[in-house]
Amino acid sequence: MNRVELIFDPETVAVVGASNALDKWGAGIFSRVLRSPTVKRAYPVNKTSAVVQGVKAYPTMRDLPEPVDFAAIVIPYPDVPEVVRDCVVNGVKAGLIITAGLGETGEEGARLEKEIYEIAHQAGMRLVGPNCMGHFNTSNDFSTLRMPIPVPKGSVGVISQSGGFAMNILMAGLEAGTGFSKFVSVGNEVDLHFEDFLEYLANDTETKVITGYIEGLRKGREFFNIASELTRRKPIVVVKVGRTEVGARAARSHTSAIAGTDEIYDAMFRQTGVIRVDEVEELFDVALALLHQPLPRSNRVGILTGGGGFGCVTSDACARLGLNVAPLSPETIEKLNQVLPDRWPHANPVDTVATGPVTYPCLWPLLEDENLDSLLVIGGIGPMPMRAMSSMSMASLQQADNAPDFIERAERMFKEYQDEEMRNLDKLFEYMDKYKKPVFIFGMNPTMIDESPIYAKLRERGLAIYPSPERAAKTLAHLVQYSRYLNGE
């Protein structure tokens, strides 16, 4: 097993700075380590406590009864070089340094960082950090995060050059319904860099999409070479900060990153097929779509809407993003004529002109249309307003004289609507697979259906209900860009 692999899958672990004080970082990290089922032996290292969280503690790494695979270091920065020396004596193969106050603070911190690196490098010990927030591996429940965040197992890997912001990234992913494979906060990159973990995740079978937060790449040529090969088989989606000089200065002061010229980064991302996004929510919009949606063949999009205003807004968004709101085929128009009244516009966007629940009957011919590569659906998927309001309606009817009979009939009607939509969703998934076309959904007040079986079914398939048409269109545009890259366009 190589030493980077040991960072994610160690059998023996020491936590230097492990503590009984719940407000200390070392307490949370050692608690996480103790709970990992694949860690055979966990050693707390603490100079003043004989027992930490019920486990015998040792004053230094030199006092441990055996060499360990991995050490997490959570102590004040002046003591870190000596602890790394002790790790080398113990034979530690890899370590992670949470401690801040080093290279990001100036000349003296940079000197200490160099000393730490040289001590570890001469012994072949690999290091993550310093100034990082930890890491995790969901396949074995191994984590050095301070907080007990419940992270579901999944296929998205995360590499972050920020620690604090990385927690925001993880929380945004959890809110979006993302399952994670592995996460690492690389901090100041005294030894292992963003590129080292990019290469690691490239070969990790559990990771299907790699996401990243980048402040500045120290090994840009290596990133270019890895990404050029990797994106042909596994997508990379990144937030790259520092578009402005103010942002670049902030990045340098945060993790001593080499921010570089933003135009150069843009050009490199385009050449290597890396998808660059601007916001964390967008990061997971794109990652989840890449995991669960077919890639569109080209940029021709169909829009299905229940109102003309939404059609206009969505068309404008598509035009700005390079998506072509393409003409419908004559066959599709004829099929829609069988569903919609004469007053529908007979064009794309397809406005159902408030006809009623006709979304699914309109979807089938649109998915069959060879002029379209993808669909944006504005409303109509998910509960109708009366269904979304059913619980409120039921509560208000409790006082009515005929409430029992009315409620029974209403509940039966809601159940029939729901069953019909569940069947339609099955058919939608079949059509998406058959015609290889992604479908992006905007729904007003999507939080109203969070607990519904319909929402659960969409989420199980990995389909999001986007909070705005523009956000849905932007996600689709990224998929089109990636598809074109893979096709050599």
C-alpha cells in the first residue's frame, strides 16, 4: 500500500494533541478516529493526560509501543517540527497537520514549514497540510474532521485548498443530496499538493466525479498533464477563486497559494476539459448532473413551460449560455396539437397555456424529437399546487361539518394524482435512457415537496428540482461544454 493510500486507509493511527476537553480540536478528531471500524489500534498522544477518552495515552510519539501508519497532528505550531521528528523516529508513514500559523503568516512561518518538510522528506514520510481541516473516506468511515458530520457514501470526491470554506462546500453538497467518496483539505501543501490527490482520485474506483476548490496551483504543469488524461474518463469540476486582484491577494494570504493570472487558468481549464464554476451550489448542480444525467449530443434544447413569461426568461438564459432553443420538427408540432389547444404558440418554447396537467403528454414527443438534445421543464413535475397544499387544506377542513367525507375523497384524489405521477416518472426515466437526453427541472417552491414520494423518487434518480430556470440552464450548459470537449469540438 502506498503512503498516500495510507492517509485514507490506515490500520494504526496516532493523534498528537488528542484531548478529553470537548472544546479542543484533538478531542473531536480522536473521537472520529476511534469510531472508524477499520482502524485496528488508535493511540492518543498527550503530555499531561494518562488516559484520553478511555484509552491509554502516551506523552510523545517516541513512546508508542509500535510504529503507526498515520498520525494526525493538532498542536501549537512551534512544537510541530519536534513532533514530526518524533514521528520519523516512530516510523510513521504519513501524517496530517491541522495546525495553522505557518507558511500563510510570513517569513518565520515559512521557515518552520520548510523545516517540517525537510524532516519528513528525508525519512519518506508524506504530509497533508499544515493549516488544513482534515479529511475522510466514507468507504471505511475514517475521518479526521473535528465535527461529527453525517456524510453519506457516494461517488463525488472533494479536494480543497481551503479548510473553513471546505466545510461550507461539504454542507452545500449534503443539502444538494450529494454522496461523497473521499475528501481532503490540503491546506498549505508543504508536501502533498492538490495535484497529488487529483492523481489519487483519478485511480480511485469509488470516485466518479472529482470536485475541487482552488486558490492557486503550485504544480500547474502537473495539473495540466493529469487533467488532460483524466477528464476523458472522469470529469473534474472546480471552483477557482481569485478572478480579481483583490481575490488573488486574499488567496495568497489565506494559504500562501500562488494565485496566478486568471486568464491562464481559464485557458488551461478549457484545454484540459476541466469544468470551472463560480459558486458552490453550482459545483454540486454540475457534479450530480454528470453522475446521473445523459450527456447531451449538442446544444439544441427544448423548453416546456406552463407560462410564457417563464419561457422568455429561460430562452434568454439559454441564449446567454450558448444553448440553441431549436425549432421543433413538424411531427412534434402535430403530436402536441393533439394535446394542447389551438392557442399554444406552435413553437419552442412550448407553452402549455395553462391547459392543465399536460406536462407528461407533452414531454414524450419532445424527447422523441431528433431536433432536440435536451429539455428544460419549467414547472409541471412534482405536486400540483393543490397537492402541495394538501396538508394545509386538510388542517383547515377539520372544523367543517362534512369534513370526514370530504377529507376522505380529497385524500383519495391526491393519492391517485401521486400514483399517476410516479408512473409518469418511471416512463420519463425510461425515455431519458432510451433517447440519451438530459432533463432539467425548475419548480416553484421546491421545498414544499421535500418530503413527498415524488421528490424522493427524483432524488433517488439524481434529478434535482432547480430553484430558478437560469440555474437549470447553467447546469445544462456545463454538460454541453463537457460533451463537446469529449467529442473533440
